[in-house]
Amino acid sequence: MIRFMIWTIAILLFSGCGGATSSSQAMPSWYLNSPQNNTTQIYGTGEATNKKEAINNALADMSANLIVSVKSKIETTTTNSSSTGYLKDSSKQVITEAKKITFTNAKIKNIKNISTSIYVLMSVDREELFRIKKKEFDQEHNFIEQKYNNIIKRSKMGQIKALIKLEPKLTKAKNKSFVLFAINNRFNYEPYFTKYQNYIDKIDRLKSKLIISLDSNEIFFYNVIASQLNSQNYRLSKMAPDIRINISNQVRYSRARGWHIAKVSSTILARSGGKLLSTNTINTIGRSSSSRANALNDASRQFDDKVKKIGIEKILFEK
């Protein structure tokens, strides 16, 4: 009798343990093995203690899956593509643009509440997402084309200034065109990608044709501006310049505790055909334990840093 009771209790215990792991408490298979992205859908899964957070996590997963797709497309782009070189240089920017994609057409495909967790599987129709993003892209493209067609009617200086201002939009649109290709492989991104890059490259082409003369009463400060103009592909020459830059440096020397000190006030004027384009005044201080010349050279290093912070284009074109 006692042996029978022991066996009965054991059976009940094992039965109870088996009932505690019912299929309703297991994580859903579509969460553990989520569907793979394909030519028609992008998927994402999320888990959280509330529905809103679970959905946000699924959208983040969807974004990560799209980024993987973008990276794959960058890596597999054929080497004979005319935009391949530019694409490799822009890969980080393209990925950054992909991260900004919002999935306004995302739908909940499956959702399950288990204990304190909510599991969500979401999907996005690629064609619908492409239509939404292409419409946004077309608006940006039309804006760029209108701006560019107006820009090319201006002088060399006017074109350079306007294209530099437009460059961030050109870069953004160029990268967006490739993201559209990653969403829909039938989209031909290359004409857009190449066109925007050509618009950007035109800045340097125009700079190389713009002749600038440079004068300064102090060689150290002359060298600073000359170096920065050269680094930005501007052409320096005294022959028929489009822009004349003059740097007037007022230097005050002093001594303090064995140091040579040079306080410099540099006024930079840029003119074209008698018209004043810009005026900038930069104050610097240099020190040296050995000589005035070295103190002045030290001040020119500070001048270099400040010119870089202002930007050579602002010194050329902005009052």
C-alpha cells in the first residue's frame, strides 16, 4: 500500500513538471527563427515588457537588417560601375543615411504576450517603402536641379559660393539614391549618384580656374593663407586675378619675464574688380624665448588655426 502511494505521488509530480512547460509559455518560433529578408519584404523582431517598446525594438531590428542589405550592396557593386570609386569613399555616409530611414508603412505580422514579455514580428513591403522614399527623393532631386540650373548662370565666384552651400544637399541626395537601390534592386541609382558627384566635383574645377593674387606685409601670414588656398585647390597668380587678397598685419612687440611677445592684428581684405567681397580681422599673440621673429612665427600658427575655424571660403566671399 505504501509502495503504491509513493508511485502515485511520483507520477503526479512528474505530470506537474511537464504541465509547467506548456507550448503557450514558449517563445514563438517566428521570434526565435525570424523570417529572412527577401525581395518583397523586410522583417524585424522585438521584445519588451510593453507593446510600444516591443514595436520600437522591432523597428530598430528592421533598420539593422536594412543596413546589412546596404552594406552587402556596397560590397557587391560591380567594379566596372562608373560610381564604384565614389561609392567606396561614401560608404560610411550611405550607411548613415540608411539609418535615418523611417518605416511608416511597417505592419505587425505577429504578436504574442508571454508572462511579462511581449514579442512582435513586423514587416515592411519593399515596393511600398520604395514608393514612399522615392517620392521624397524626387522632390529633393527637383529642388537640386532647379538650384543648379540657376547657379550655372552666375560668375565663377558666384558658382563656387552657391555650390559650396548646396554641397551638403548634393551629398545627402547622392547617398539616398543608393539606399533606394538597396530597397529596390530595380532602381538605377548610378545616373543620380554620378550626376550629384559631378556637381560636387565642379567646385574644384571652378576653383582651379579662379585666379587669386595674395599680398601681405608679413611672410609668415602670407604663407598661412597661401597654404590654405592651395589645399582647397585655388589657383594663386599675379596675372589677371579674379580676386585680390591683401593681409595687413599690425605688429606690436614687447618683452615680459624674458619672453619676446608679438601681438598681431591682421586685417584680410578680398576684392574683385574694385568691389569689396569680404573683410576679416584676426587678433593673435605669439611668444618666443629667443627672438621677435620666432614670436611672430608663433603668432602665425595661431592665425592658421583661426583661419581654418573661420573657413577660407568665408574669408574669400563673405563680408
